[in-house]
Amino acid sequence: MELRHLRYFIAVAEEKNIGRAAVRLHISQPPLTRQIQQLEEDLGVQLFTRTPRGMELTPAGELLLEEARNIRSVVEQATERTQRAGQGKLGRLDIAIFGSGILDTIPKLLLIFRSAFPDVKVVLHNMNKEAQIEALRQRRIDAGFNRFIAPLNDIANEIVTTEKLLLAVNEDHALARETTIPFRVLADHPLIVFPSGPRPSFVDKVMNMCHQKGFTPQIAQEVGDTVTGVALVASNFGVCLVPESATVLALPGVVYRPISDLPENSGVDLNCIYRADDQSPILKSFLDTVRDFRDKSN
């Protein structure tokens, strides 16, 4: 028994007439009659009673009609879900996150994507940059968010947003009384930097900017992430350069101040990375969302 046999059977059962069913199915009557006879032979039961008025279902036919409609519904659902998966509207997307982007930009982006594609299950993984690249290559994740990605042949990169830098200072610190802070002033204060771990990283950018301004900073602490850095500012261990997204960390005792003379190209990119050869429709839908978000944010 094939799906077409069930389709023919349902049409005849609902129309109760071979001629009308043939018109509905856009086929001629003799082939339809042969298909119904073949179905009865395959099942070994009589499905219809032939009467002068047309075709009446037998008890076996009544049961098959109920089952056939259920099968048709399942097939239609499977067809729709398969088409939605092929269009990037259904399935699973594994995304790695790290750093200050999760405080602001990434949640906004994920909210937009999940609202547009509610049938895609988004699974988040907390991984640093090195772990993200390894997981991409092992196909354990589909995309990752990080900063300062060195060019790699097998890993593609989309810039999501570029954030300006601010200075996090303790509210009791002398710099907290300033409305804007000259970059060169940082030479006179202990500096908290992040993240510790694989390079290149934000630490390298901070060091390079200081060297451009003609000084070597006093590194008070090198910590793993933005949150720890700002927490140490709250404890008055030093001051800390942070991307703008970090300002959502409203920790008691911490204020954020703009810097008046940042070096050229001081903005900090947030990147979405993924396998360059990944042709997944779901990933394509996600990357389209990333690009649209970036275009609307600029």
C-alpha cells in the first residue's frame, strides 16, 4: 500500500462516487477504479459496497478512512516541518558566548532571532575564544560570539557591532569627579585588564593604545572577564577600560566616564564566528539576522 493509494481511497470515500473522485483527483475513471481494486486485493478486504447510487464504505472501509486521514495528517506535518527545516525555520542552533557582549548586544540579537524563528531551538554554551574555535571545528557548535579573532582559513567572521570604550572608576576615586577623562591620565593610575588567556585579546588592544600615547600602564590585575574587572573597580583595586556594553553592570560604587582623546581605531568589535563551509539553512537565517541587526544599529 502506497501513499497514493490512500489519497485515492480518501477521495472515493469522501465523494462516494468514482466519477466525482476521478474529477477531484484529475485522473480518468478507469485507472482510479483499478487502483481501488488493487488496494482491496492488497489488504484482502472489501472496502466499498457498490450500489446504484455510488460507493458505500464497509466497516473495514470506515476504519481505513479514519486511519488514512491520520496518516495524511502526519505526512502533511512531516512535509511542512521538512520544508521549514530546509528554509532555516526549524531545528537547533548551538551558539557559544563569552565576555561583555552577553550583557547587551547578544541578548538583543537572540531575542530578535527567536521571535522570527520560534521553532528553532537555541542552545547557549559558555566558551572562551580558543574553546569556541575548537568546538566549531568539531561541529559541536554552529556559531560563537567573541572579540579579536585572528584570521583563520576555515573560520568566517561577521562583525556584529563596534563599541566605544569607557573608563570604569570607583565613585570615590578622584577621576569620578571628571566629566571626561584624558587617556594619558591612565598612566598615573593602576589599571585592571581582561581577559587573561589566549592572545590576541582586549589586553593587547589596551596595551597598544597606551603605547600609542607614549606610556606603559601600571597593570594592577589581569582578570578573566569584564564582570570580574568591574567588580575589582568596585573594590578600588584600580580603573578599568571597558566596552560600552559593560555599563549595564550597575555595581554599587562604580561609575563610567567617557575618554576625551581615545587613540584612532579604539572601537571594540563584537564578532560572530562560524565555519566557512557551513551551508546550514538555520545558520544562514541566523547570519541574516546578524547582518540586519548590524545594519540597523549603525
